[in-house]
Amino acid sequence: MSSKAICIRETLYSAIRSVSAVSWLFARSPGRDFTRNVKLPFAKLITLILSLKGSSITCELMEHFGCTKTLVSEPAFVKRRGRLLPEALETIFRLFVENTRPSNRYKGFQLLAVDGSDLHTPTNPDDTASFIPGSGGQKPYNLKHLNALYDLCSHIYMDAVVQGRHQYDERRALCDMVDRANAAYPAIIIADRGYESYNVLAHIQEKGWKFLIRVKDRSSNGIVNGLELPAQDEFDVPIRLALSRKQTNKFKSLLGSKNEFKQLRNYTFDYLPMKNKKGLDIPPYIISFRVVRFKLSDSSFETVLTNLDFPPDELKQLYAMRWGIETSFRELKYTIGLSHFHAKRPDFILQEIFARLTMYNFSELISMSVVIERSGNKYAYRANFSAAAHICRNFFLGRVAPTDLEALIPRFVSPIRPGRASPRHPTVKYPVSFLYRLP
């Protein structure tokens, strides 16, 4: 495993070197910034931002440089990172993803879950895209939204889009991530109800990928509500739908069924122009999918849209795997430190978001490569991510040798118990105050 860990670290180092080689592209003032030989050159600044945790800036600097008289001051660090465009950390994240593309597949497909998570950032009224004024006695705050594409088989983030709360548009973020993804790898997009949209389905179809999206039921205003479907509790209906901006007599005569024709009017759909030029006959856009409704329990059912040919039971199991992105958000925020920011400025916050995503992938790739052996136990084990992330961060900084890494991570493990009959329900332990009486 040590050789694989060294390879993963070298890949991240290579991404940093690639960005450093063209540092002027990521400088706020090209030709002036990052031209002098100082304590925090470009590559070292990047490394420092990548290694930030949840401590104060002063503590982070003392841990990184040591408590010596040559310690970089907090104002110097803030001034230096102010010259760095956030695109530098985003580019490193994308280079690292592209050069460590995992081979884990499900029947030849990458399983890509998409979801979003809100990020509370330090209050900054100047960041109007994310600032939310307080109401009803509540203090004002800032809220950003992280849209992420997550590989469920390899447990790493493949792409991300950050939006201010007032720019919140999960469907557009997914379309953008699908469009710029590498089409050489077939994938299945697994999404929850918030992504229900003909435009989303079309972008995935144009990519040549598959989708599995949970949608609103027949009683709600959604795609299913506009189709003719059986009245029974469970069904599997193939749909081939022609989408058009106009409902001409030609379309009415050829496509009279709700399951064959849909007029989009003013809905967002990128593959049909909003207005047709006179005399231009624009053909409808054809989209094909299945509407599958299956039972979850005696009294609950779910409806999904998919262009897969898997049976309903397999679709149910496949959709359940989407929960992996939910647990990854928890680890990203509280283990890697995305719930703690070291600045208020929007560009600094973007730097730290992509730095945390990179370090999450770095830690996950290494910890997933560790072989955990526990003879005589009935459970399989995996590396404890909290401990592994701390060890991997020190490995990235060169403070842990590869052989020590291989020995340390297996010491901290957690059992894998699929289908546990009695799941644990952790309780919150609140702090207790003590009153000390002086003698």
C-alpha cells in the first residue's frame, strides 16, 4: 500500500507544480504578484491552504512553520492569499481528480450521486449573493450552497459548483457538471427529487449517460403528474416523449397522447430555442425513459425516472446507495473541516472549499487502499476516516513516512455491518458546568 500512497501524494504534488508553473494565470495582478522570493512563495502558499484545519490562523501558522522567530505572521499570510485567485485551488482539485480517476465500477458504470449542502460562512454583508439578514430576532448570516458530484464506488468527489444562497439553482449546477465531465467513462447519475426536470434528463441523455432520479408522486406538480400512468400502486411504464415549444396541429395529429407529446412553453430547456424564427420548422426533442413505482414498505411507495434497463428491485437497491453522498458531506464538514472558515471574503472561502474537497479525496483514496485484516472476527473492517484523515494530512506534509502510514491507519478501524437489525442511535452529550468552591 505504501507505494500506492506515494503515487497518490505525488499526483497531488504534480497538480500543485503544474499550477505553480503558470502562477501568473492565478495571480490577481499578473506580472507583479508572486514574482519576489519571499517566505510564502506560490507553491508553499497552496500547500498551506490545503493543509488548513479548524484552528485559528495563528495556530495553523505555528503548527505549519513551527514556533520560531521566522514564523510567518497572520497579516502576511492574509495579504499573500489575497493575491491568489480561487481558481488556483479549483484547478488543483480538477487536476487531481482527473489524474486519480478510480477504476471502481458498477456493471461497467460509474455511480455518480448528486446532491447539495448548505455551508454557513462568517457573516459578511458585502457578499450580497449569500448574505441573509436576520428576522424575528435572528442574527444575520451568510449561506453558500455546495453542489457536488460524488463517486459512490470510490468515495471521492468528482466535481463541484459553489453558489450563493440567492443564486441557488441545483438543476443548473447539475447540467453544468454533466456537460464538462469526461464522456469517456459511462456513468449513472443518481439524484433526489430536487433535480426533477426535463432539462436535466436531456443533458444526461446528450452525454450518453444513464439516470435514476426520484420524482414527486402523482398527486404533486411534477413530471409524473403530466403523464398517463396506471392507477395501481406499482408499475413500470416506458415513455417516449416529444418535447416542443409549440403545439401545432401537426403535432396534435401525430402525437395526441400525454405520453407522446409535451409542450414546454416557457420552461427552461436548453435544446429548444425559446422563440422560433418565422418559417423555421424546428423538430421536437425526443426523450425516452421509464417511470417505475415500487414499494418501500407496507404503506410507502417511491417513483423514479430512469433510462436503465434494470429490474425494479435492482433500481431500488441502486437508489439506496445514494445515501453515501449524505455521509460524505458529514465527513467533509466535520472531519476535514469545511464547517470552519478562516476568512469572510468570498474568494478566500472558495479557496478553502476546493482545498477541503481536494484533501477529502486525498484522504479517502489513501484510506480506501489500506488492507484491513482482523482474523477471527465475524465483521469486515474499514479504516476510521477521522483518524485516517489526520494521518493523511501529516503524510501530505511529509511528517509521516510511507511505512508508518501503512502501519498507523490499520490501528484505527470501524466494523462494516451491512443490514444491521438494530442500528445504533448515538445520543448527544451536552457540556456540563461545574461549580468549584475555593477552600
